[in-house]
Amino acid sequence: MAKNLHKFLAALLLSSQIGLVPVAVNAETVYQGSVCSSRVNTLTNQIDWQTNLKEAESLAQQQNKLVFWMHMLGKIDGAT
């Protein structure tokens, strides 16, 4: 297991050096779960998410807006 971790860290370091992985220089504070939960709740309830891309494209065209497309596995509320 340690050998695999060493390989992973070496690959990550190499990737960050050649610009493939963003490196956090001034990382933010790690937030408590309740703070993260509140932020996810705000995000998921204040945006009118569409579940059908064709309908979203049609609606965006009618309103002269862009479509933000996000494809993900699991659920945005963190219950993946």
C-alpha cells in the first residue's frame, strides 16, 4: 500500500510541476460539515436546475442566455 501511495504522490508532484494539476498555494480553511452542508443547500435550492439538456437549450435560446452544462456521477447534495 505504501508503495502505491509513493507512486501516486510522485505522479501528482510531476503533474503539478508540468502544469497538469493546480496546486493550492494559499489553501482556504477546511470548513465544518455544517458549513459545507449549508452551502450545498443554498446552491441546490437557489438555482433552477434543468434535467433535460434539450429543454435547457430551448429555454436558454428563448431567454437569450447561455447553458451551463454539468455532468456528474452521484448527487450534487453530497449523498453519492
